[in-house]
Amino acid sequence: MKLFAASILLFFPLHVHSAPAITAENVETFFNTAFAVQHQEHRIAGAVVSVVYQGEPLFKTGYGYADIDQRIPADAETSLFRIASITKTFIWTAIMQLHEQGKLDINDDVNDYLAEFKIPDTFPEPIRIRHLLTHTPGLEESALGMSARNLEEMKPLAQYLQTNMPARVRAPGSHASYSNWSASLAGYIIEQVSGQSWADYIDANILTVLDMNSTNTQNEMTEPLRKRHAKGYRFTNGEFKATPFEVLNDAPAGNMSTTADDMSRFMLAHLADGQYNGQQLFKAETAQEMQSILFDAHSKLPPLLHGFYRSDQNGQVIFGHGGDINQFHSDMALFPELGLGLFVSFNSDPSAEARSNLVPAFVDYFFPREYLREAPQPVDIELAEYVGQYLPLRSNQSTIERFATLMDDTSISIIGDNLSLAGYSQWVPIGIDEFVHKYQDTHLIFKRNEAGAISHAVIGSPLGTYRKVTGLQAPASQRILITMMMIIALGTVAGFGYRAFVPSRDVGLPSIRVIAAWLHALSLVYLYTKMYLVLSGDMEQFAFGMPEWLHGRMLAMTLNLMLGVYLIVCAIRHWVENAGTLSMRVLYSLVGLMVTINLWISWYFNIASSIWHWCVCQFRLQRKVMRPGQLTSALIERVTDLKQGPVL
């Protein structure tokens, strides 16, 4: 961000109180320069942009290529780009239309509209539709199964929502945590209320009204639109490589593709109280309600609106939405007081940062600060209680996906009189539980629990909420435990292997117990090494569900846990029976400690429950299709197939 801003300033020497007017020529100059700079910094394959101003399209163009191999330029009018989570703004627009028509009320319990499944009443307060609009239903994050490899494998929306339902982990309305599942649930509610698929409803009630004829909502794209769709690219080894089109099971959360020209119409409608070219999406009152605050975490944080989120800058009121899917990165920013709207979309990685930098640079250029911000004046408060480890609320707690939290924590420490986030940015205290970035207008706000202890940190936005974790819940402690376990395991593999297979070494214990400890330690080294490679490698494979290779690991983990229980019993018996040499009893006790750590990890990260769930599902599946006499042989064949399957 700093490098990009500095590069832009080299081309645009700005002075305080001096700003260019919003004209087509000035906007074109800005984007031409911006994309020239960003192309060098972020290796952009292609991009499209459109700007509307005071009720009219002002500027639109494309940069680079929609298809590099075919040398097809990116075109604002004809090239379709995936807009990912900006799809949600169409879902929220549809929800507000139905709300206006009295067909639903955003204060209703979502269960009132769910015919094929229900959300558990984990908390006294039900999840209401308005909680979906603000990402505050209190659900954990779950990405397993959100995508399909092709249209044939795609799940019906109701089936996906039911089988991939995330757990309720906090009271609705308490904190915000971005949720694709919630937006997909809103799409399902649209279907239940309207009697149409969510895509058909949006086609008929939004796209047709706004003449958005080059926009796709459907899972299967028509041939004319498919031919005009940009390809997504990943820049690797010095060249752009095309990536497959991702099929989404949670389609209402991010499936749409459109042109920059079509997005101009959508922006104009939301800037004009729902009206466009004599047509009306909804009444002016509904449009204004959609732009009003629905969730406000703190006065110094940007609020969440009815589906949009605020991102004010340099005194300008701004709301909108961003979106990322595979190699497509998009952003939409609306300035309601100015009648100004901006849409941009990129089709390559690494372009996410380019997308994030563009709107702030646009604001700094056309709406520079009228004065420099005074240095924040720190207040004298005790900083120690804020120090610790924090996990994002957008994380999993109830499935094997919890393992991802091992690599997803952030730490807050003290540097001088300030707090430091992850050892980089510094935050100056300006009040109790209130901090401001040393060099930016971004705030860090802390929340307390009923006992008065720090429970959450909100960084910059309600959607950037983290919960404080201590003790064994802190990833740093867990990493220490795993390291300790692996050291013992490696020592066991070396030491016990020697004792197990060299007859001259009499340790006074049955060979079977020594060999069992050696096998258990060896399997732990193998399994946790594989787990580390997964967490530090390609996580996208989990979007399609539990990978096939992991099913084989499930069987290995099951045997490993059973063997571990046996080893703990053996370690206890050695002391009770005074078996073996003293040194061997001590070493075997270390094996017991290793096993205990592994059992705790298996419980905490839901490995054991996932194994049990997988075994039950496999058993039920076989019972449905096999006669009792065939079940054993079928399971043996299944194990053989898994052993021969792909290896990570």
C-alpha cells in the first residue's frame, strides 16, 4: 500500500486544498497511471473499471487481457468478470425488496422460512434475517464443501446448507464475523418466499429492471456469455497460467459474473434511491433504509449497513462491498453524498492487494485531506492486560477445520508506550480500550466480558474481530505441545527402534510393547508431518470437501489412537508391576506423555470426532448397499483402495 501510494504521488504531485475535479478526463488520467503502476507491482493480467457520477456513466474501460492466449483485450462493455462476494449485494437487494413487499420481515426468525431443515436453538435468541445482512448470526467458519469440481457434482442449495451447517458458537448480534454460509441461507430464504430459484428471482427483479443483460447468475452460463467471460490467471514462474472456473455450492454468496458496464447500472440505482432509467428496484424509503446502520460495534469503527459495509475516508461517506474468488478480485465503492460510484475487477493473482489499494488511492487523489492529522496524544493506561494471542472469529471450532487456527493467530505485544500488532504496526492508546494506528486513521477497539476481562479485539472494522485466547487454547501453547510431542516421537523412533530390533539390548519389557511404542511414534511423525505440509500448502483442495486421501489417514489415525490408549495402560502397569529397568520405565512414561498430548490434540482439534463421524458414515453407507455377509469383504476392499489412492 505504501509503495503504491508513493508511486501514485510521483505521478500526481498533490498539494493540500488542491484536488482535481471529477471529470471523465481526470478520472481516465488517474486510472491510466494507476494501472500502469499496479501492473508493475502486482503482475496484472487484466482489469475493468467503471465510474458513475451524478446520475450518469462517467468513465469505463478495460486494461490488459481478458484472455491472454487468444489476445482478447479486457473490455468494460463486453468482458464478464467474476464479482465473487459482490453477489451478496444483489442477495441483500432482493431481501430488501421482499421486506418492502411484506413477504418477509428482516426481524423474523430465519427458521420461520426453512422448510427442509432447521437451525438448532443453541442460544435463547434466534438467528434473524437482519443478522444475516450484518454477518452477526454467531456462526463459526466452515469452508469444507463450499465448492464443487464440476456442475454434475454440485449440491442442491438446501442440501449444501443442511450438510454443511456451521455450529452456532456465540449469541447472534454480539459480534460480526464474515459468513458465506449466511448469505447462501439468505438466498435459500429468497427461494422459499418467492417460489423461484435465487438466480431466477434476481434475473427477473433486478437484472431485467436495470437492463443488466451481460450479467450471469445461473450455475450453467449461456454460451454467448461464456464466450465473453474473462479467464482467471495465476502468475507463477514468470508467466500467467489460466486456472479452472470454480463451481460454488454456496452460489448465492459469490457466483455472479458481470461487466463493468452492467455494474454502472446497479451503482446508479443504489445512488438514486432505487431508480434507474424510469424503473424502480424499490421505494426510496427502502433504498435509504438499506444504506442505514444496522450494526454498530463502536463509534470509532465503521458500521455495517443492510448488506453493505462502510469504509469512510478523508471525510467522505463511502459504502460498498468487495469480492474475491480464485483469481478474480473486485471492489465496489459508492459515495452517496456525491452521487459517485466506482467498480473495479481484476482477473489475476496477485491482484488482491491491487484491488484493496485502488479505492483508497482514488479517494486520496480526488479528495485529499484538507489538513494533516495531528499526531495522536497517548493516554497513560496499563497495557499489560491487552497483551496476548488472538484468533479471528472467522475460524472453526467444531470440526477438523479447527486445525487451521494453528497458523492463523495474531499476537499483541508492547513496544514502548504503544501496542504492537504481530510485531509490525503500532497502536497509540487514546482511551480505555481504545487505540489508533500511529500513522493511519484506523482504530483498534477492545471488548470486555461480563467479568471485566479483555475478551475481544476489533481491528479496523467489525468484520476484523478477534477473540483473546489463553492457556492451552492459545496456538503458541499448542505449537509448543506439538513440538514436545514430536521431539519425544523422534527420540522414540530412534531409541526404541534400536531396542526393539537389537536382541542384545535387554530392557526387561516384552518386545511387543517396545515395538508398539516404536510404531506409534513412527506414525505420529508421519501423520503430523503430513498435517504440517497441508496447513502450509494448498488449502483450496478442502473447498471440495474432505479430500479422498484424508479418508485413508482417518483409518490410520483411528488405529493410532487405539494403540495410544494401549501404550498409556502399559506405561502405568510398568510402574505398578515394577517391570523393566528404571530407565526404561522413565522412557516409557515419556511415551505415555507423548500419547497423552496426541489424545488431547485429537480431542481439541476434533480429530477424534471427525474419525468417529467418518467411520459411522462409512458403516451406514455399506449397510445400505451390502448384505451383512458382504460387509467385511467390502470394508477390506475399501481399505485397499485407500492405500492405493493419491498420496499428499
